[in-house]
Amino acid sequence: MKWVTRPIPENNPTLAGLGLGRVLETLLLQRGIKNAGEAESFLNPRLRDLEDPFKISGMDKAVARIELALQKNERICIVGDYDVDGVTSTALIAGVLRDLGLKPDFIVPRRLEEGYGLSRAVIERVFQEFHPELLLVLDCGTNSVYEVDFLLKQGVAVVIVDHHQQKEGPLPDCILINPHVHDAPTEPWFDFCTVGLVFKLVHALIKSLRQKGCPRAEGIEMKDLLELVAMGTIADMVPLRGENRLLTKHGMERLNSTACQGIRALLKVSGVPEGQPLQPSDISFKLGPRINASGRLADAALPVTMLLEKRFELCMESARKLEELNRERQSIERCMVEEAERLIARESTNTEAIVLYNSEWHPGVVGIVAGKLSRELNRPCIVLGQEDTLAKGSGRCVPGVNLIAALNACSAYLTSWGGHPMAAGVSMQSDRVEEFRKAFQAAVRSQLEGDSPEAELEISLWLKLSDISESLIEKQERLCPFGQQNPQPIYGMREVILGKRPQIFSERHLRLNIPGHSESLPAVGWKMANHIPPHDKPIDLAFRLGWNYWNGRRLPQAELIDWRPTII
């Protein structure tokens, strides 16, 4: 892995006068913070600084149509995607509509039976079960041209809230809230995932209803909705800058004292200690996977129901089912990864991109496997299973390659595809997989201009032993929540001699101590048992800093990311 040092801009005298210290000041400068005002907005984002939601294209029409449904007491059905963004979006707006006196129905597509998004199979179930007058479509629908046209002809009004790229041309006469279709990239909401846009829709709706004197709207506390926004935003890996960061930061604070019985139950089965401050990683690696497991293997309506339920005992029943599904998902994933690694071993190591296909692989788990392999190999990776005659799966990408652009170049071989530059879903006739593999590798090769991507480890700042303290970690926490475009800093330290041999625990991990002036700093190296640093020679370390919560105590701890011999 190639170590690179993140550029350090010249010191800004305005920032220097804030008393933030060298490390925090440098980290802010690296994030493009240029003056005291920007530093204040970044470190202490305020909800009152949110932009007017009615500035978003289509918002006024969406609010007016929902208000009409309220006036007429129309039947509303919500169709939301089966991932965390879709689940939290559905739960958020369903809960608010309930509080406003409506009884909305909701449907989450059954991945294996109905496929992704607003499919004809989903629409058939909508009509069989609900016969709505208004359909709210969340985290999908932007490319459902024929499906929307069919709904409109049946007399159903359609409001779509989505953040996916449009590739099928304009939709028929429905209401679409999607910044990637209608708004400029400079707008604060351009990088929102769907749950952020749904929050904006609810904000606009409540604002309008309060102006009209609606008593039910007065009783809705918008801050209570932010925990769902934080969960969906972190899980969907959108940039945590600007308003995304503002909403997520306040949402994380609400999660630490949540009154949502469904979230409390999910935290309990996920093993998050009560009273311990929640971190974005808890959502990414504990809460999120359990919610996703339902959509991957069963019916994602289960977590939506759990998040809307008020009785803790019933929430615990749902949470335990999610835990069982997640364990099943983990078992399937392990088998698939092992088989995928065997397939890769037979291929040339010089391929710019990986395409793997096995008709026995579970379609609901291929995306996880693609992400794992892409991270390990630092290459774009597409993993395909089988559904009927189609090879169907997911792709994950790496910095420097645009997955959507690569798939667009291969569209002749695909029956459907869509997603983001870093993640996408694809399907094709199974007898065209080999043709697609060659075309996809050529498309990636053309983007790289012949150079294979080399994994890089970006060092935010080089520290001395004297720099490390509890105060430094507390200052670093002011940059939270960490995520896309606001990564947790990786620090470097040169010429370290550990003095004691690192210890292996749980067969795969390392425990070691970084020597300090007064006492050593405990460190862990996750999955580094096959890359043990020497204890008697000078080495350079790359690590993160944070807290280890144990038995009610909070102790400093480093997370070892990599090491290399010191070149003297």
C-alpha cells in the first residue's frame, strides 16, 4: 500500500486565532475551512441554518398534493426501497402522516420476487392490497417511466422522492423531487440521500400546515425525526459535508437518547452498550446490516414495522428476527467470499476489473461480497447470481473509476442497470456474462488510461509522541460525525520502537502498545495477525485515535491501520 501525505495548506491567521491547536487547525484547513465563520459553522452546525425546503425543485407541488390528500382523507400508499435509506425514509414519512391523522399503507419490494424499485410486480401488489389515490415512491422511481405512466392512467397520483441518476428520459406528468434531475450541484441538498430529502419534504409540509393553523402539525417535533435521517445518511455513504453533516450530527445526538422503541430494540440485539455514545461505525457495521439483512433475505417491511411500533416487547420480537436473518446473511456471505476468492485466484492478477458469476450465489448478498472484494483488491468488482434466465447482481467501485460511466459503455450487454458512481445494480442474460466481462474491463481500462489503481493510504498529519493526549482526541471529536468527504484522520508516526512483541487475539487481530513519554498508548490492529510489526526495530505507524469504552470507563486507544520499516 502506498502511503501519501495529505497536503497541508498554509496556516490561516484567522483560524490560528481561535485557539484550536495545531492538529485541529490543520485538519480544518485540509477540509477547505478558510476562516473563523466557516470553522464555527463546521464545528457547531445549527439547525436554524438549514435552507428553506421550498427551494428544492418540486417541493411546492409535492406539499400541495399531500395537503390535498389530507383534506380529502385520501388513501395513501408508500413504496420505499429495501435498504436502510429506503426503510428509514418510509418509516419517517409514514410516522408523520400517522401523526397528522392519516393511515398510510406501505410496501417494501420483495427483492427475490419483485425485484428493485417500482416494478410491475410491486404495482400489482399495491392494487391488490390497497387501491390508493396517492402513491409516494421513495428511494426509487426516477427511471420508472412506463410504470408511472401506467399508474397515472389508473387515476393514481404519484409523488417520487429519489436521489438516483436519471437514465431513461423524463417521467410522465408526476411530481419528482430529485436534485440530480432538477437542481444544480452547488445546492446544499444536491448530495442528500432519500431520507434527507424526505426530511425536507416533511419540514416543508409541517411548515405549510402550521401556517394554516393545523393543530396536529404543531405537535410534531422535527428534531425527533433526525435519528432516522442520521441512520439512512450514514448507511447510504453520501458526503457528510454541509447540510448532510448538520442533520447527521444532530441526529447522532438524538440517537444517544432515543425514544424510538424500534431503535432501542435494535441497539440491544446489536450489542451496543447502553449509555455508550453511538458512533457512525455502529450504524455502518451493526444497525445497518441488521436492517439490510431483512431486505436481502426476507421482507424489508419488517424493520419499517419495527421502527413505527410503540411497544418495546413487539419491537424486540422484530429485532430478534433481524438478528437471526443477519446471522444467516453472514453465513451465506462467508461461503460466497471463499468461492469468489477461489475464482479470482484462477484469473490473471493484472485484470483492471473483476466480474464474477455463479448461478448458485444468493442475489441478496452479492452486493456485500462485491464491496468486500473491491476493498481488498482495490479494483471495481461486479458479483452476479442468477434469477430465472438473468445473471443479476451488484457492483462496487474504487476511487478513480466511475462505475456508472463504465456500465454505460457496456449497456449493449445489459438488460437493466443503475445506481451511483461507486455502487450499482446490473442484470443481463446469463449467456452474455463473458461478453460483458470483456467490455467492462475495457471500459475501466480506458478510464484508467492503462494504469492499474494502486491502493493509497492517506496520512492526514504526522505526529510526535508529545502530540498524543486525551485533549487531542477530544478536539478531534469536534469534527464528528466522520464519513464520506469527512474521513476520520489517519495519523502517522515515524521511528517508533514498540519494545514489546504484539499479541494476537481471536486468531485474527493484534494488540500492542505504542510507547509514550509517561505511559504507553494501547492499540489494536484489526485483521492484522498476518502482518505483525517487529518490536525491536524502528517502524513508521499509521493509525487512528479514539476511545475504548470498557466497564463504564473511557480510555484512549489507537487503531493500527498499517506499518512499514523506517527508512533511515
